Amino acid sequence: MILSPQHPLAAGLTHDSRLVRATRGVRSDTLPVWFMRQAGRSLPEYRELRVGTRMLDACLDPAMAAEITLQPVRRHGVDAGIFFSDIVVPLKLVGVDVEIQPGRGPVFGRAYGDAAAVAELTAIDPARLDEASAPIADAVARTVAELATITAPGAATTTPLIGFAGAPFTLAAYLAEGGPSKDHLAARTLMHADPGAWRALMEWTAELTGRFLRTQVVAGASAAQLFDSWAGGLSLADYERHVAPASAAALAHVHDLAYETTDAAGGAATHAVPVIHFGVGTGELLGAMGAIGVDVVGVDYRVPLDVAAQRVGEGVPLQGNLDPALLAAPRPALEAAVRDVVERGRTAPAHIFNLGHGVPPETDPAALTRVVELVHEIGR
Ligand code: CP3
């Protein structure tokens, strides 16, 4: 499907942004920088806005979700907004009983860890999500309308929005357990105890989360990030056999979205929407995560970017990977670590500066603003 000419990518607003250029392997005047979980509890303006509203209610309030998405963009001058939502929102929208408990994460009314429970879940038609997605599309449209007036310091374009979704395995890690777990044992058990039920669960979550991602892109997101946060709990063999095909199926929902550009000489070109693939503890999986058909691989803080570049293979841009713990370290230690990440990132064709995982809630926002300034200064 061709995106509407008003879409920020097609309208020429974000196609040449630092972020989108980096996804094509092209470097700009300086490095693009944004932070996973940049919207959230580290910001006093977020905590103030969220008083009295539950997490998932905030996600389904278009004005609130748009405002929360924009807060870190205005405050830090980052090169992208990340849509304020959650990986379990599509489940909530099709009627699954799920809440997000502060300090804990997603908790379900029951666990979906055996064939009978999986059959109840997969009886829900994932296409039902499209009718329920109006608040998501509305929130994205409000966000990109405002982003069209915001430019990161020194940037040549307005700021793009990144849409995101949870990968099937990370969603299954919560679903099989009925809530957060340390080692995702229930999901890994189902995978081996009942491969048929596992496949059904993977196919269903892939379609649901793929539709969620597609909705955000069609509504105006200029890139898409698939979070497989807990894939690092898997062996490479299990990842490739039982998980990667479902992640690829989820991404198929955005891979057919295209837009057209015309260059100064009048030459027309068609582009796909860029996709970033991220997980935690994925040192052994980096090559396989790059191989499912993505533009950028996100790296956590355990593997230095120069090593990651070798593992992912030549020609693949990287995103990452400052250890979030450094945000609470004295300034000289923080700044030395930022310089090290930037230097190692030079071994990849292009680099999107980020943390190796999300912003810790107790982070001083001034440390984030300083990282943005420093990356823009030394990333030239
Ligand atoms: O700024 C952003 O990155 C955008 C928003 C975003 C949220 N969740 C908002 C949120 C994104 C991209 C996510 C994705 C998400 N949600 C992931 C993948 C990314 C990752 O961190 O690995 C996962 C695993 C979840 C599930 C989830 N939701 C967890 C583990 C938690 C934290 C629970 C806690 O309180 O510590 C949530 C809740 C959540 N999602 C919050 C935010 C801002 C905190 C809720 C609050 O402020 O009360």
C-alpha cells in the first residue's frame, strides 16, 4: 500500500531527517539521538499529567498520549519522538484482561500457558483490532501534527515519530506466565511441551502486534521499532526455529507500506518504511535479529558497538547502546562513556545513539539533556 501524500515521509518532512537517513545507512551533519522510555517517570511534567490516570487509560486518551510523547522531544531536543503506548495495548483493545501495575509491569487476569488457554485467546479475531484502534490513530495524528513544527537543534528537518510494537515472543513471555517473570520459563516450556499451541500463539500475537504497528505507521509514524525485549532468554536455535518467523510475520504488516520521493533532478524513487529491531541480552542473537529483514539492529549495553557491527554483519546500521546506569554516574564518567559509544559506533555504516535499554525512572532529566547536547557536538 502507498502511504498518503500527507504522511510525513511522503510529504518530505522526515525522509531526510537524521534518524531516517541513518536507517538507510547514511550519516548526517551529526548523529541522531533518542532514548527508549524517554517519555515517562523521569520527567516531572509526565508525573504531573499522569496523576489519577491509570497507565493503559493514558495510552487510550489521544490528547494525553500525544502530549506525553511530545514532552521529551521539547525538553531534550532529541531527534525522534517514540509514541507513548505499551506493548500490551493491542491485547487490551481486543478485550484481553490486562492491567499495568506500577513498578511491576503487565499483569493478566489469567495465564495463557497451555493449549486450552491459547485456544481461548486465538479465538479472538485479530482483525477486530482495526476497529478498536481509533484512539491510537488519533493520538499518532495529533503527535505528528505537532512534531511537524519541531526541529531538533541544528537539524535540517522536523522531528520524526517512531511507532513501536512488542515482538510475539516478548508478548508471549507475559501471556504464558500471566505477568512478568525473570526467566520466561512458562513461555519456553510451552514452546517445547506443545509446539502446536506455541505456533498458534506466535501466529496470533504476530498478527495482532503487526496490525498495531501498521496502524501507527499509516497514521503518521516515520519508522517502526519492534521490541523483542526478552528474546535474550532464548538459545539461538530456539530463537531461529520458534520465534524469528513470527517476528518476520509481524513486520510483514509494515513491509508493504511504501512512499515515493522525487529528487532535485526529478528522479522518482519508492521507499519502504524503516524498521528497527531491538532486544536485551541478545549478544548471541544479533545476526539472526538482523536477518529477519530489518533496517537497523538495536544493541543493548552488554556488547560494544564495534563487536556488534561484526556480529550483525557489514552494511547494517546500529542503534544503541549507553548503559542506562551511567545516567546516574558523575558527569566525567557519563561523558567518557558517551564518547566511547560514539567512537565504537563509527565502525557501523550509520549509528542512532540510544541507551542499551530504557531510561530508569529515577534519572535526572538534566543528564539526558546533556547526553543529547554532547552526542550532537561530538557526533559530527
Ligand atoms: O518512551 C517510550 O519508550 C515510549 C513508551 C513505552 C512504554 N512502554 C511506556 C511505559 C514503550 C516503548 C514501552 C514498551 C514496553 N512495555 C516494553 C518494551 C521495552 C522495554 O522496556 O523492554 C515492555 C517490556 C513493556 C511492558 C511494561 N510496561 C513494563 C515492563 C513496564 C514497567 C513497569 C514499571 O512500572 O516499572 C510497563 C509500564 C510502562 N510502559 C510505563 C511507561 C512509561 C511506566 C508506567 C507508569 O509511568 O506508571
